[in-house]
Amino acid sequence: MEWKNFFRGLAIGASDIIPGVSGGTIALILGIYPRLIEAISLFFTHQWKRQLAFLLPLVVGIGIAIFSLSNLLKWLLATYPEPTFFFFTGLIAGTIPFLLKEADYKQQFQFHHYGLAIFAAVAIILTGIIRGEETSAVLTNLAVNDYIFLFIAGILASAAMILPGISGSFILVLLGFYETIIRAISTLHFPIIMTVAIGVVVGIVSMSKLLHRLLKTHRNAIYALMSGLLFGSLFVIFPGIPENLILLVMSILTFITGLSIAIILGKVE
């Protein structure tokens, strides 16, 4: 067992529940992204036993981070929503330069790549406008169709989780399920947890090989789309300027903290 992956899993799991931070980006920074995609792809073949030593400590670390931090995030979102989302905004803003540097956009991007980035940014902004205030609603008394949507949300979020630059949690924010799922994790509401978890597994199984192939064959286009998604997400997740002076100061400090963390993680590589 590669037990050092347990600590890598803690970092990836912590990022996966924060809107705006991609677990794939953290895996890329930690130097295990290509191996992670390969291991996920091969795990569902006859070579699955050879991948277990790599994946099991990673999955354990991710699970512990998600369950241990959910209560903290639930409290922060309820008590200090503006500073919390300013922290998320800082993380997104700090991730963008790293992603562009990784893509070597000055040398690799052509005109159509910038077009893809603009398209992705506009699409995310329009999605946020359409969702409006629904993104922060906590669903209660769920019906069958709500569980179907939660399952689909798990599939979409899992695809984002393993893509550098796209946050699975941010996808859940856009779909309006983030706080519902965070509350379910913190209160151990197993029907919701299992529904989303099954969706995540199905999404990872079905998407890992496709994503691996696309990143190999259309790397520049994928990075252009990811960059646009991040730019657009800045407008969607921005909570507005707090009117309270104390909250404003706290928001500025949390923004700087999130920005610094993202920049430091980018330089670690």
C-alpha cells in the first residue's frame, strides 16, 4: 500500500468539498494526476488488483477529509457566508494563473481556443443567473425526482472532480445541491449520501477513460474550456460587497488567504 497517498487524499478530499477548488488540480500539483487517471481507468479492468495499492489509501484520505470538514463548512456558510465565499473566490482567482501556466497558453493557444474559453465563461455565468438564489437553498422533504437529480448531480460532479480546474463542489453549487449535500454529510443522512455516492462512482467509471483520452488528444481545447469555466465561476460565486465594515474586513482577509493558498500550491509543483 502506498500510504503516503493517504495524506494526498486528505488534500484532495478537502478541496473537493470547497466550491471553486478542483481535486484534479490538487492531484496535478501533487504530481499524481496522470497516475490517478490511469489507475481509475484500469481499476475497472482485469488489472484492478494492481491499482488497489495506489487507490485505497487515497480514497480513505478523501473520505476522512470530506466527513471531517462538512460540519465546519456548514457552520461557516450559515454564520459567515460572505467571508466564506470570498475565501472561495480567492481560491478560484489563485488557481487560474496556475492553470494557464500549466496549459502554456501563450505558446499553445490559438484563436479558437480563446473562443472556447469565452464560450465556457459565458455559459457558466448564464447558468448562475438562471439558477439565481436557488443555488443556496437546502432541499427538504425530497421526492423521487429529487433523488434522481441528486444522482445526476453526483455524475456531473464526479467528472469535474477529476478534471484539473473544474470544482465538483462548484458544479453542485450551480445545480443547487451543494448545501443540501453538505448538510446530509454533516448529519449522516444516508439516503442522500448513498444516492450522490452512487452517482459519483458511476460518473467516475464512465468518464475516466474519456477524460484521459481527451486530455491526450485535445489537451489545449480542454485547458481552454477549463480556464473559461474558472473565469466564469468568479462572477457566479462572488457574494457581493458586505455592507458591514467588520464583515468587509473579514472578507478581504479571507480572499487574500484563499488567493495565497492557491498561489502557494501552484508554486509547490
